[in-house]
Amino acid sequence: MNKKLLFLIPFFFECITSFFALSIPYVAMNLDANQAQIGLISTIFIIAQLPIFFIIGKLVNKFGKYPMIYTGALIITLFIVFTGYSPKLYILTILSSLGFLGHAIFYPSLQALMGDYSNSEERPKNVGIYNMGWCFGSAFVGISRSYIVEIFGNINSLLYAGCICGIICMVLVTVNYFMHKNKVKVSMGEWDEADEPAPRNNNVYLTIGRLGLFIGFVSHGAYNYILPKLLREKGWADPLILQVTGMFLVGQAIGVILCAFWKFWKERIYPQVLANLVFLITAIIVILLLQTDIITNIFSDTNILLSILFLLCGFAMAVCYTMALFHAVSSEKKERPKNTGFHEGVVAGGEVTACIVGSIGGKLFDITSIAPLKNLCFYFIIGWVILNFILYTYLKYNKLK
């Protein structure tokens, strides 16, 4: 597996994943889904992945990394197009859930493979290349999706674009497999099946990274699955919503580039604290925008303000993701598939939490008509960030030596 493929494979797979996931709320809205139903659909298709994340280590050890990578790409590519033609919400839920099983299989397998072919010196660089791949894919989708919808006139065009990316990804995985099978010399160095001991305090920093990773993906889920419905109710057009929320993905790309070349995140707590502050401030601004006129009275162009905040949120999440993934693949070889599976489980857990809390908020609002409950998801972000600050303080002064 060479460095070009280490970038390109996650790039194209993240394209299909982002086109798929970020289209589902709009397909659901076209089927007249309300906020609670959108949150429920997103919750179910993310929950469906969780069992795979926790058994992927055993599957990889039994069947091998390359077959599992290819299987994951094949599954999501097969299901993405059919989802756009769902006549009912329950069919949309089933198809999206089946499709995202491919996501649950693909990423932990690829991450474990990357860890095997990286020694301690190469690993930060290779994690950076891998992260740049999937984040550039996210950024590409974030920038292009509004234009694709404007040009072709419907949300299904995003699903077709994702299918094309999935086919390209499978071709690249196949090329990578035969390169490895035929023992073509790779450009990742002479290191093979790295089995070094884990760095000192690796598990503590892994925990710190995962705490930030969780709330980062709660934010990602809230702003991509829950917020679009709320902004549409305030009169925002879909292309504008897609453009503004897409800045989250652009921020990810910028963040992973810096993290790849600047190791400020490595074995430090303060970058996680700053990242959580960004999540906290953004949630507060979003709540004020949705519930009051304070923000609109101060800023004439609220879409620019939100774009900047989401850009910073994406950057902050990249910092959390990089630290968590680095320490997951830095664990002992036999633990890598399990830790990378759990890593993706935290990612899915963050997004599913956003969907569940957002769905509950929408339902409670319908029952009680208490306006703040509709934005329960963003209050949850504030509360969890405060909890993270407490846990960071404990880990710093009681666990790090």
C-alpha cells in the first residue's frame, strides 16, 4: 500500500459516505418527514453500524484486512442509489442502514492495515496522509454538493455522484490488493507488520482523544442532520443550508493538513481543551440564533457567521480525530483492529447521540410546545463539553506520569 493509495482510497470512500449520509435528511424531508422522524432515521442507520464496530477486530483477524476493506466499499456502493428512490420512510431507513454497514466494515479495516505498515516514526505522517484523504473527500462533498443540486435539480444527483466515487474506490482497493499480493515494493518504507510496544501513557491520551472525538461528532451530527430542518423552518433555502453546513467539512480538511505537518496535538491536553471551547461557543451561538433575535440584530449576514463557526468546528474535530486515531493505531498489533473499531464506534456514537437527542427534542416540543426543547441537541453539546473539562482535569492530574 503506497502513500498515494493511502490518500486516494479514504478520499473516494469518504466522498460516497458523505454524499450518502448528508443526503438522507433531504430525501426524508421530500417524504414529508418532521424533525423527530429525521432524527429517528439518522439514529437507526447509525445504530445499525455499532455491532460491526465492536466485532470488526475478530472479523479482520479471521478473514483478513483486504477482503474486509473491499467488502465494505462494495456494500455501500450497492445501496446508495436505491436509497434515493425510497417511496416510504421505513424503506429509506432500511436501505440506509444496510448501506452503512459497509462504512462500519471499511474504515476500521483500513486503519488497522495502516497501523501494520507504519513504524513509530512513520505513523504520525501516515495518519496525516490517511486523514487528509478522508477529510479532503468530506471537503469536496461539502463544497460541491450545493452546486450539484443546483445543476441537476434534485437530491438524488448526490447519490449518483456517491455511487461513482464508490466504484472508483473499489478499483483502487483492487489495485492495492494486487500490488500487495504480487509483492510490489511499496513506498511506505521497509517496515512490515509493525509490532512495537505502545508508547508511554498511550491509553490515557487515547481516552482524552476519544472524549473530544465524541463531542466533535455529536456536533457534526447536530449541524448536518438536525439543524437543516430548523434552518429550513426559518426560511433558509436548501442550497444555502448545504453551503453553510458544508463549511464544517472544509474545516476538517484544513485541520488535518495542519495536524499532518504540525504535531501540536501529540500527547497534549490543551489542544483538546481549545477544541471543546469551539464546540461550546458554536452551540451557544446556534441556540441564540434559533431562539432569539440577538444574533440577527448584531450580524446582518448570519450565514457568514455560521460558516465561520462551522469552519472552526471542523478544524477542532480534526484535532480530536487525529489524536484519537494516532493513539488507536499506536497500540499493540493485536489490539489495533479492536481499537480502530472502537474508534469508529465513538464516531458513530457521537452522531447517533445527536440524532437521538435531536429527535427527542423535536418530539417533546410537539408535545409541550416549549421552544427550547426543540434545540435540546445543542444544549446537550454544552453540557457534555463541561463534563469533558472535568474529565480532562482528572486525567491530567491523576493519570499522566
